[in-house]
Amino acid sequence: MDKIKGHIVFMMAAALMFLLLAITVADFVISFKEHRPPDESIVSLLAMSISGVVGIVSGYLAGKTKE
């Protein structure tokens, strides 16, 4: 059961990081093509999301039973 929980947490964190990467790359490509700076909301989205991923992983590690 703990192994399944570990896989679920890993998949959630990896999927979120992939989604953030896709959003960031898309915004930077659009910014490059339109000759403008990257949107400020994307930067704040990244900051909040990375702290959320850290919270998810640390919550899992803190609640994990010791073997």
C-alpha cells in the first residue's frame, strides 16, 4: 500500500511539473514571437506551484511510516 502511495505522489508531482513546463515554454515562445517580456502571471504561477509541489512531497514524506 505504501508503494502505491509513493507512485501516486510521484505521478502527481511529475504531471504537475510537466504541465508547468509546457505552460512556461508556450508563454516564452509566444513572448519571443511577439517581442514582449514574459507575462508576469506565469512567473507568479510558477512560484506558487513549485511551493505547492514541495508541500505535497513534504507532506507525503512527513506522514510516511518508518520501516
